[in-house]
Amino acid sequence: MRGLATRGRHPLGGPDRGGQLAQGGLGAVGEHPVVTAPKGALGHLVGGAGAVEGIITILSLYHGIVPATMNLTDLDPRVQLDVVAGEPRKVELTAAISNSFGFGGHNTALLFTPA
């Protein structure tokens, strides 16, 4: 099973989040989850970010193409995740998760699968 997880802010939410994500819930997506962060391409959409990320996640699942994380050139070697950078990647996806974390503890995780 392959999966996609999107993050809205820093590709991994901060320098120490890569290991936490790899050891935590991201492994539930599959054996080899693919990670991307659309904020670098979209800018800050404030309250609309979660909706747009959900749409990106659905389109990635539908077309089997994971968009690249923009402006990511030097991934921390401690991050043991497959972060898509540089170019979009064609991947066979069976599920996709969109994680959105907002100010004041407004957190959402949406799981999408093909219909």
C-alpha cells in the first residue's frame, strides 16, 4: 500500500517533526508514505488552507501524481521520510491523508480513498 500525506506549513512542521512523523501515525498510511507540502507553492491561505490542501490531496489520489514541495533543496538527513521535492512524482496511491494544523489548536486529518 502506498499513501500520500500533505502538510500545510514547513514540509514536516519543524526540524524535529520528521522523526516524530515517521515513528508516529504516518506509518499507518502504508509501508512507504510519500510526503509533500503545498504551502511553498500556494502561500499562506489562512482559513482556506485546509480546503485547498484537501482538494490537492483528492486530485493527487485521482491522477496518481504527487506535487513537489516547492523550495525544498536541503532536506535534513535525520528526516527518514520520502518527501517529494524538485519535480512532481507519478505514484500509485491507494489512500491519501491531508493534515492541517492551525492557530489555536484547530487540527484536522482527512483520509481519502478512491470511490
